[in-house]
Amino acid sequence: MRMITAIAVVLLAAGLAQAEMQTTTFTDTPNLVIPDSPGGAGTLVTSTMDIALDHYISDIRVYIAVDIDEWSSDLRIWVTSAWQTQVELFFIAEGGEPATDPAGWYPTDFTPHEDMTVWHGEGGGGTWTIAGQDWSQGGGDSVITEWRVEITYDDAVANEATTFGALKALFD
Ligand SMILES: [Ca+2]
């Protein structure tokens, strides 16, 4: 009975803790060149961004800007989180991206190819990776000029990214 009371008090205290939702945007301008494909899968190129944040992801958006003339439908672009969860966002422009110089936010401006909510609950801090590949000959090289990761999190709940990442990996 005493233990049950103690648990109830802890749960009550947790429930009363003030949730303070904050949103922070992390930006990088890699000017990452995606070489035109010689036919089929082209060279896969990657760039990383270190995000300093000791909180869990409650919501997330990703901005991607690509410099390319007319052939964004050749491209695939993936983003991998600090906890190593990869999501394909840009898939041959099927998310509504324009053919020339697509730039905008997933999932608000363009439709992500895969579900971004798989990132919810992960620790936001650590090394994030963007990867790009051209899948059809023609149109020349393209360039990922900028990407941003916008993370919304509860400021009242902190995590230690490395420790919890290792724990989560055990259950994946
Ligand atoms: Ca191409």
C-alpha cells in the first residue's frame, strides 16, 4: 500500500511538471553535388550536420533546397537521424516538388515519400546525415544547397542522446 502511494505521488508529480514545448531549427549549407547518373543508380553522396540538443523529438520538419534545372524527377534524397533512422523524403519529385530548384519543408510544403513520424520519441541530438542520388542520365549535376532540421520538443524532459540511442538500438 505504501509503495502504491509512492508510485501515485511520483506519477502525479510527473503529470504536474510543466511541459514547455520549444522549437529549434538547425541549418547547414553543404553545397553537396549530386553527380548526374550515367544511367541507373548514380553516385550516392552524403553530408552530415551535428545537432546539439538534449531533448526528445515531439514533432519534426525538414527543409531541403536543391539547385537543378528541369530534372528533379531524377533524384532521391534521404535523411538519417542521430539515432540512425533513415527516412526517404524526396523520391523522384513525387512529393509535389517542382522540376527546377525545389526548395521547401517536409511534410508541410511537400509530401515525404516515407513516414517522418518514425523520428518522434528519438533523441534529437547527434549527427544527422543527408544523402542524395541521381537515377537517370541527363539534366546535369544537381546541388543540395541547404537543409534544415526543425525539432519541436518538451523543454522539461531532457535525455542523454548517446545512452538512450544505445538502449533503443537493443530493441530495434
Ligand atoms: Ca540526371
